[in-house]
Amino acid sequence: MVHDDLDSLAIAESESKRVAALLRDARSALRRIDVLAATAMATGDESVPSIAEARVAVERVVRGLSLRQLILGRSPRRRVGR
């Protein structure tokens, strides 16, 4: 029983760290897209609509990962005890 709890804790911690890393990367991508959009708009580039579509897609990824992080909880130890 204790061994199962430790395995569950390790899995929960690993998943939480993985989701946090993905969320950091997705937010970073969102910031880079914003810079790209600003540059494209300043130069009058015709790629602005495509950049806007990319931003919407990355926003959706950020929302999904944020929800997953919320579900996992900040402390995996709390999930195991439930």
C-alpha cells in the first residue's frame, strides 16, 4: 500500500512538472508570436492574418495546459491523499 502511494506520488509529481514545462514553453511561444505580429503590422506585411490564427491556436494550448495544471493541483501530495 505504501509502495503504491509512493508510485502515485512520483507519477503525479512527474506529470505536474511536465505540464508546467509545457505551459512555460507555450507562454513563451505566445510572447514570440506577439513580437512577430507587432513586427509584421509595423512593416505592413500580409502575413498578419496567419500570425493571428497562430496566436489563437497557441492561446488554446495555453488554456488547455492551464486547466490541466489546475486539475493536477500545485502539490501532487494533495492529490494522492484524496
